[in-house]
Amino acid sequence: MSPSSEESLIARCAGGKGRNLHALTAAGFQVPDWSVIGLDVFAGFSRNSGLDERLARLLADGWDTAAGRVAAEIAALVGATPLDERTASAIALAYRQAGGGLVAVRSSGREEDGTEHSFAGQFDSFLNVSGLDEVTAHVRRCWASGFSERSLRYRAQRGLPPDTGGVAVIVQRMVPAERSGVLFTADPTAGRTDRHVVSAVHGLGEGLVSGAVDADTVVLDATTGEPLSTVIGDKQERYDAGTGPGCTVSPVTDEDREALSLTADDLALLHAAGVRATAHYGAPQDIEWAIADGTLWLLQSRPVTSLGDRPGTAPEPEGELRIWDNSNIIESFSGVVSPLTYSFAADTYAKVYESYARALGVRGEQLREVQEWTPHLLGYVHGRVYYNLYHWYRMVRLAPLYPLNRRVLEKSLGVAENISDETADALHPFTPRPGLRGRIARLARTAVFARRFLTIGKSVETFHRDFYRAYEVFNHVDYDALPGDETYRRFRRLQKELIEKWGPMQALDATILLSVGLLALLTRRWLPDAPEWFTWAAAAPGGDVESAEPAWALAELATKVRADDEARHLLEHTPDADAYQALAEAGHTGIVAAVDAYVASYGYRSPDELKLEVPDLYENPAGLFTLLRDALPETRGGGAGEHRGEADAYLDRHLRGPRRWVYERVRRKARAALTDRERLRFCRTRAFGAAKRMLRALGRDLAHAGALTAWDDVFMLRLEEVRGAYEGMIAHTELKDLAVLRRTRLAADAALHAPARFTTRGAPYWSGNLERAGWGSGPAARSGARELRGTPCCPGVVEGPAVVTDTPRDIGGGILLTYRTDPGWVAALPSAAALVIERGSPLTHVAVVARELGIPTVVQVRNATTEIRTGSLLRVDGAAGTVTVLAGPPDGGASAATPDTPRTETHP
């Protein structure tokens, strides 16, 4: 391959350095003549000679613990295996294309110089090689270096497979360099993108690369090119081409040692090249260069892979400002989320909210503007899902009464900090039309929204009926028994028939914002002394809310087990994974049937139900028995149901006449809308559940076809890559390595502390954005606070031991304290005396159900899971929104023992 080769061939076969050389040449930089002996050449040589089978045996299990022995044996094999005619001809052609004479022979690994792993210094390169026999011998050495001891250890340390196709080899004309060095177009030590750093030596750059020569270093202003600092190294030696392979070393004169090796013209050339290269690649570059006869030659370029990990990088003051917040979204997508889950969710959100805009009458150029931001409603940062918050303000502004709706949005999402009025006013879903046409368009959208607002109940009923009619087509299918392409077609049909039709139903969320906002406004005006929990309690749906059904069903199941001493004893002494079979074998057919009925009705409703990688109760019903065992004691969390009528009682005492009538009309609208939301969320749960079953079947199909190593590697792919595998847009051979790389990255991401909210300027992963935001490893520090405050949701005072958990298990009548919840936690609520949530809002599903169960609840309690440990004695005041630590855990908080039954007080 040469500079004239097709880009697709270069991408497949030239390796990392080769790809970068091709890009440099194509961009018009001065690059010495070069040619590449491709990855396909080594693959053909290995296959034809039988070398590939011997390599496979050596790289089987144990290669990572015996890297030295394996590397030595591979080097001997590669050096001794005779070349076939085709391979020898390819090497000879590459040497001719590079111009013959003195050349550099450089390794170019498939993954080398990538954005995730640079493989810097892992493969061998050789300078001043002359003659075809020497070139051939050094090509073999480059091939062997792909399996060198340091390369194998590099892979082992990063969880990479030992062989991903060998290395390509670059043959490049040697430049008789007068000065050589490295140019970083960002400061890799300080992590600053506003600096260029130049290192230079006399002669060839081998002395700099090896560390034998103390180089000059000049720091340039990235914008102006002006030198900001200069350090003159003690350049005692210089490396030049010799008569044979390698370099000759000669002393540097005292005058040259003490002077800067670069002229002002040299620095100007380097700065200009650095600016061009950074703009061309779109990222800071690490460039090797040489100057001969006044010409600047670029020898290779790679991304600066370490820059994103360096603290202190200067922000981009003119970059786009983004606010990332995990409030509310963490209820659906907690912790580290797989690439497939994120991409499926982001794709769904984009389609749904574009459809919502269409439903409100947005058309033409304004719709195209909406389509620019709907794909980015959700962000994906170090494996976590965040709201790209500004876009949600834009979404809310699609409906009328934006000033009121955005305030309710902030409260319902549970954001830690509201944006300023000036910023909020500047956010538009599209460019407003001026003049009369703009006013007519706004009136038309308002009329459409008013109609949808007034008829939302009927719309939900119609959607609900149509959804279940379509859902039944997808629900009772064994997707593992279908061919993969048939499952994929059904998945695409599910997206179109169940998910993409959701858009108009977002008018329901707008209805909730508007009606709850109006209710809060009326409360402030007519009931100024009402407690903070009152508005949320007044708006809460009635006892028939669908989200509470799993809790009631679990309570009924627990009653059935409680009445059978033998079944109860069996459940209390049998591991969760074996409980179902044990019940069946013991003849408890009634209880087994009740369990089957529960799973049939609520199998998709389980913790982390929207995360595709987490099995639901259909696939793993063991989690149900954990909750069931926890629900067996008859003395449960105190106060359930005691406070449900307090909002009505407060209204009866303080509001009568026409104002009460108006208030109840608005309240009825809010409660009906929230009830309908819970119904639609169950629809969403079932739609995601059906999609989960399909995508898992596709994973097994891809693994069976050899495209993936294991079926669950499918979760490491993005949705577009799964589509590409079935639509012919991505080669199956690419998926295995991709899955391995992402699984390794996700494991590293899981160890990081994730801030709940942060801002970025420009590209989020660059310019030190994430370091300044607080991303890092290690636990957060405790402040020792004894009283924490949050948003009150349901009144009542409870004292008891805390159960701090990230899963809905083993609450045992204690005070459930968690960072976040999702709808799958509902079944655990009857066993909790009180509920404390660090991240959430008064309108989260679990908070809504907790109010129906009368469980004292406080949400948005900052640092609750950091400050409080399991076993701590707490006092939770659901009316005041306070959580008070009365005493620390008796055992220091090292374990999460089942707490004693707490005391419950009636709130005055």
C-alpha cells in the first residue's frame, strides 16, 4: 500500500501508524516517501505457512503469565518460517515504493496510535536499513514485535486479547535530518490545550526517543506561536545515519550544546504544522518531525491519549456550555450502564420527542432544528447516563406557559440547582419566527396543545388500548427459537409500533407540569401556611394507582405464605435461586401458582428494569423470593396508610366555597394525569421488557455466528452496531474486539466517583472538563452532619435504624435509605418504615406509591448515602423534610444487619 491506495484498504490493513501516515499525506503535509506491508500480508504468510496454528497454540490459556517464554518462541518461529513468493514480492515492492536506499522499517499495529490505547513503544522500529535482505530481516523482527514480551504484558494489563491480527510494517525513506524531535499540540504534562510543547535534538530523533540525549524544550502559545518558556538541554551527543543498520553517535560541540537547536523559522514552521494537524484530526496530536535543508518533514502523528486523564487542563472559554444532571434519570438508569442500554434509550428519547414536536404542529425548518437536539437529550459520561439539561428546557418550551412549566420541571426532575431566568429565557426549541407569521404559529401550537390538554384522558385510554393490542403480538414469542434476522425484523417492528408512537403521549407529561404547577400556584395564594409536603400529597393519585399493584400483590402473596407454616419455613431456609423448585417439589401448588401469576403480571417490573443487561423476574425470579421473605414478618413498617387522608383533612379545614371548587378541579386534573402516567410507565416497562428479550436473543444469535465471544457481549455494542450487523453496515469480525475494549473501559468507569451534576465547556471529555467536575476514584468524604434536609413528600415521624442499600432487599421494617430508586423498588415498600432518597423528586414513581402506602418519605436529601451508614438510628420527619442521626451504628457500619422494628409517631 502507498499514498495512492484506497482509504478503505488503508483503514483495514495499514495499522495505526499507516493510517495516520496516509491521512498526513492526503492532507498535504510533507511526508517522506513510504509504503506499507499490510496486515493482510502477514495474515496470508501465517496461513500459507501454518504459522497461524502454531501461534494460536502458543497464545492459548496462560500466555499472560508466561509472556517472556511465549514471546521468545514466537520470535524464533517468525524468524525461521520460510517466506512464500507472494510475501517476498510484497516486501520487495514496498522497498521500491519507498525509494530504495536508506529506509526506516517501522511496526504499525492494528490498534496502535488509537484514541483509547496508543501502544506507544510496544512495537519495534529500525532506522537506516539498506538493501532488500536487511529490509526483509527487519520486517520479520517487526512482525515478531507484535508478540513481544512488553506487548503481551501491555495487553494483559489492559484486559486486551493477545492477538488481533498482527502488525503491518511501514517502509519509509530516511530523511538526513539536521534537527529532529517531537511536537505535542497540547501540554501532556499539565493537560493544557492552549500550549504546544516542542522537544528537539541535533541529528536524528533516536537519541530523544531512547532518552539518551537531553533535548531542548520550548513551550509555545497554541494561538500565537510565541515562545512562552525555553529549556536548553545538555545535548552532548547526536545520532546520524551510519554505513549499516542503526545509527552512529558523535559528540556535539560546546557551542551547539549551549545554544537552542531550533531557529525562530523552525519554531514558526512547527507551530503552523501543529495548528493544521490539530484542526485536521480534530484532537491534539503527538507528532514526530525532522528538518532537513529548511524543509519540515512530518514522520508520523498520533493522538495525545493521556491528555484526558490530566488534571488542570484549561477550559475552552468559547466552547458550548452544557449542564449534566442525573436527577430523575437515575431512577431509570442507575450506575454504570451498558452501551446498548444507553444507545437504545437515547434513540428512543430522540424518536419520541421528535414525534411529540410533530404532534404539536411543529413543521419545516423548525422541526429540523428540533431534530438537531433531540438525539442529545441524554448524555453518556464514563458509563453513566445524564440529562443534557438545556435540551430539556427546550423540550418543555414546546408547550405554552413555559415560565410555570419550567419551575415544575425543575422540581419534578429534582435538579439540585435551578438555572437563571436569563438563561432559561434564552433557550428555545427552534428559532422563533418574527412578526405576524410567528404569532400565528404560536397560537396554532397553543390551540393544538389546549385540545390535547383537555382530551388527554381519552387519548391515554386510546393509546392504552392500542398498545396492549400491539404488545400481545410481541409478548408470547420464544425469540431464541427464531432465526436471528427474523428476531431483528420483529425488533424493528416493535420500535415502530410500540415505541415510536409514544410521541403524542408526551402531552401527558406537559399536562402534569401544567396542572401540578397551577395547583402549586393556587396553594401558595390561597393556602400560604400549608406545609411543604401538602402540594405533593394533594396531587397524589388515588389508591388505584397501577404502580402500587406489585406492592399489593406481594403483600397478598406474603399473606398466603404466612398462612402455611411449612411453606414459610421452607422459604426462610432455602436459597433464593432454589426456592421456586423447592416449593414445587414440596407440593405447595397454590403458592407456586401465585408466584407464577405474579411473574406473569409483573415480571418486567423489577429493579433496573430499563437496563437491558439486567435480567428481569421472567429470566431470574430469585429476586422475588428475596422480597417475599422480607415481607413475611407481620409487624411491618409503621404508619402505612395513616397519613393518606391528611391532604383532604387539611383542605376541609382551610379551604371552602368557590375557591375549593376551583382547587378541586385543578387537583382532579393533576391526580388523573399522574394516575395515567403510572399506567403509561407500566406500558413503557413492558415495551422495554419485550425489547430486552429480543436483544438478548440477538446476542445469542451473534455469539452462535461467531461474531461475539459470549452472548452477553451484545450489551457492549451500541444499537447502531447491532443494526449494522443485520443490515450489512458493519463486519461481524469487528464486534469481538469492540466488545472486549468496551467491557474493559466500563469496568474502569465503574470505579470512578460520579458527580450528580456538573458543567462542561466544549467537548465534554477534553480540556479537563471531567476532572474539574469531580470525577475521580475513592469514596466521598463524610462531613459528620447530624441533620440532613430534603423535600418532604409524605408526613409522619419515624425513629428506627437505617438500611442503606442500592438494591430493594432486606429492609426488614427499617428506614429504607438509598441513593436512587426505580419502579422495581415498589414491591419492597411495604417492608419499610420510612423512605429517604438522595436523588429523586416528589413525582418519582416510588415516592408516589409511598404516599399511597402512607410511608413517611423525604427525597432530595443531599449526601444522605455518604453521611449515614446502615444501623444508624434515625429520626425521619416526612412533614419537615428532615433526617436526623440520633446515634451511629452499633458495629461501626461495617455490615447491614437486619434492624429492629422502629417506633412510629403520629405527626401533629
